[in-house]
Amino acid sequence: MSFSDLFDSEFKQRNKGHFSSIVRLALADGVFAPEERAFLDKLAIRLEISAAEYEEILENPKKYPINPPYLNSQRIERLYDLARIVNVDHHLGDNQEVMLQKLCLGIGFTPENVAAIVKKALELADEKADLDLFVSEIEKTEKL
């Protein structure tokens, strides 16, 4: 196996783990809203998830582990995706917020500030903040 194949394989596994985390979050209320499904369709393309992998992950989203990103900027970008899927159907149940906190811990946010970060992330998602504003505001919240 060449070095580039190894990199591609690890990259794909990280993307599958990230996508499966989002699927778990979308399923936290037991159903996919049409808006959630549309978001997942777009995200699968962005994360280079094939149609077969997409269906496999939908059938068993716990198959792939959460792979925490090394860089804080990547961690915040993943949170951006997660917050948007929670917000997409405008129906935030307790289960979804708890799941988002667990996923935040899984991707590397610290327990001390995860509640504040989740609260801020959901506010920003509700405001339809773009990625740049989201990153900036979450970085400020992390420092509090």
C-alpha cells in the first residue's frame, strides 16, 4: 500500500465517522425530517461518501467510530455540521441536545465548556451563521 493510499484510506474513514455521527444525531428523535435527509444528501457528497456507504451508514450509524480531529479548526467545522443538522428541522428535543453534547465530547471539546459551546452553536445555527462567523464565535466561547 502506498503512502497516498494510506492517506486516502484514513481520510475516508474520518469522513465516514463524521457522517455516521451526524446520522446518529439526525436519528436521535427516531425519524429523518425531509430537511434532515436533504442536508445528509448534500453532506454525503461533500464528504465523498458513496451511495453504497451512505446506505450502509444509514442502516447502522454506530458502525463507524467518532474520529476526533487533531486541529481545533476542524473540530469547530464538525460542530458546525452537527449544529446545522440539529437545527434543520427546528425541533430540538432533549435527546438531540444531549446527543450533540456527547458528540462534542467525542470530537474533542472539553467537559468544562461543552454546555456553553453547544448552547452557542445552536444559537448560531438558528441565526444561519456562515462558517467564518461560527468559527469566530465558538473560538470566543471556548476562551470563556
